[in-house]
Amino acid sequence: MANRYWVGGAGTWDGSSSSYWSTSSGGSGGASIPTAADAVFLDSNSGSGLITVGPTISGSAVSCASLNCTGFTGTLDTIPAFFDSGLGFNVYGNVTLSSGGTYFVTPYGGSSGGSGFGVNMIGTGTLTSVGKTISGLTVGDGTTTTTTLGDNLSIQPNSTNGASGVFFLYGNCTFNANNFNVNTQDFIVYDTGSGVSTTVNMGSGTWRIWDNTFGWAIYPDLYDTITINPGTSTIQMGSTYSAYMPFTGGGYTYNNLTITGKVGVYDNNTFNTITTNYIAGVKGIQFGASSTQTVTNFNVGNGWALESSTSGTRFNLSKASGTVSVDYLSIQDSNATGGAAWYAGTHSTNVSNNLGWTFTAPPIVIGGGVTISGGVTIG
């Protein structure tokens, strides 16, 4: 493995010129163009201009063994971070960005002409973004890959290019959040073929998913294995769109889901807590028709509507024991079950086709075992 340093200022990283590459920081150009076996350095001697990566070298993805941008003050622009027919920017080890560099500028870069950093992480490596926002991340290409976060990850959306803002796991890989936060437009897990295994170690951080079509999207395959280790993480989802932003859980177990806007929850999933914290422009929860969401805690605040994805077909909310107490909700096509007592409160609207809900406040137990319910008042 050789070291290669960018020394040419603004330019294009492809196969057309070796004048940008040196064997030392600030050295003379003319070294060979880096390959997947070489470590690449963009540093304080690389210049402060725009470096555009690729899109290809001799028809293949631009690649390197590792990327270290410590000291770099320029802008790095790659094509969207998707493993697709060999395109993208592939790094087979660690990626370290710089606090003085620019890695996300609207509109998203590469073939669309703007500036943004998207990377395909392959092999074993750590992504350290030093507080910088990037434009896209893919982990894996179908070969064995393990990617670990070195700090919080922020992937921002962009309305002009559907590839931006996406965090994509491409199968046969392990992603370790390492207890850091993840902020992205979409999170997609998709296995690539029979017998592959994908593991997501969510840790203790907050995963903020917001404002696009895919949302949280886990697509298991009959012949593949996807493992979600939720840890003590919180998934926070919200949308400013009028349509429901999907949480497609794949039938897995999660810790906490906090809904901040208009969200649809699909597949049969298990949660420690489903709760609401209204911060987006619209709000509402749609549950997949006939799906079952099993919860330990269900804490939905005032003013929320609960409905099925198919009018007239119930969704199921299941809690094994205890009492659920909510109020000021609009509820339709819901079956509240599992053994717990489900109280919708006196101010909630029983729209239609509900089972298991009691549309009153829960009874109050006072000293001596006296139970007060049904509007009875003492004093």
C-alpha cells in the first residue's frame, strides 16, 4: 500500500492526470493515481478549491484504501453514494473528514453539478465526520463489510436529487452506531442475495429520520438474515409532508419510537415505547391494516389521530398488562388488545370500528381499596 497526497488545488480526481498526486504532503505532483490499495490524504497543502471525484476511472468506481482529510479546507464533491454498477466513491477502510472542509452544499454534487460528499464504505473501517454534514452514505457492496461511527453522523436531504440524504446498507455488512447519533433523510436496509447477513447495532443514540419517501425502511428477504440490535436507542421520525412518512420496521424489535409529525408504522413490530413529541408541520399516526404493534408503553399526546392504512380494516395495538391512559385522540379502525386496559379518555373521538378501547378516563384507586370511575366524584 502506498500513500498518495493531493497537491494540485482545484481539480478532478479521475484517471486523466497524475499531476495532482504526490508521495508526500506538499510535494511534487506526478505520482501514480491512487487505487483501492492506496491511502489518500487531503490536507493543508492540498489547496482550498473544489475537488471533484470521478465519476469513474477507466469505467470503474474511484477507490482508495482509506481517506484522511485532516487539515483540508477545500470542498470535496463526489457522485451519489450508491453502490450501483460500480459507480460511486469506494473507500475500503477509515474515512476521516476535516473541520475546515466542506462536504455538503445544495444542490447535491457529482453528475448534477453541485457539491457534496457521498461515500461507499467497504471492508472494515471507521467513519469520523468531525461534526461535518455529508450528503450520502452506503455501507457494503455485497462483500463482508463492517463500518463503525467515530462520532455523530449527519446526512442532510436535498429536494433536487433523490440520491442525497440517504443512508443505505447494502447487505452482508455490519453497521455499528457506537452510541452516537444518526441524522438522515432515509435509512434503508436491503440484503443483496441468498445467505447474506446484515447487522445494525443501534447503540444508545438518537436516530433522526425525516422528510422523504422511504423513511425507515427495512426489507428482509426470506433467504437472508437481518439483525437489529436496538440497544437503548430512540428513533425520532417526523415529516412536514401531508402524506405519511413510512416506518417500515420489517417485523423487528426496537427500543423507543418518537413520532414528531405525520408517520405511518407498518409491519408487525415490537417497541419498548411509542410516544409523540409534536415538532413538525403536520401530525398523525397511520398503522398498517391488520398489523400488530406490540408495546410496553404507549404515550401518545393530545390532538393525534390514530387510523388504519385501509379504512374499515383494523390495526392492532398490543400491551401485555397494565393500563394505557390517553386523551384528546381521534381513533378509527383500532383493536386495543394484549391484556392491558386501554383507556382513550373522555375527550377522545370514537370515530368508528374500534375494539378494546374504553372511552373514559381510567378508574382512580384511593386508600382502602375504593375505586372511583364513571364520573363518580367524592367531596
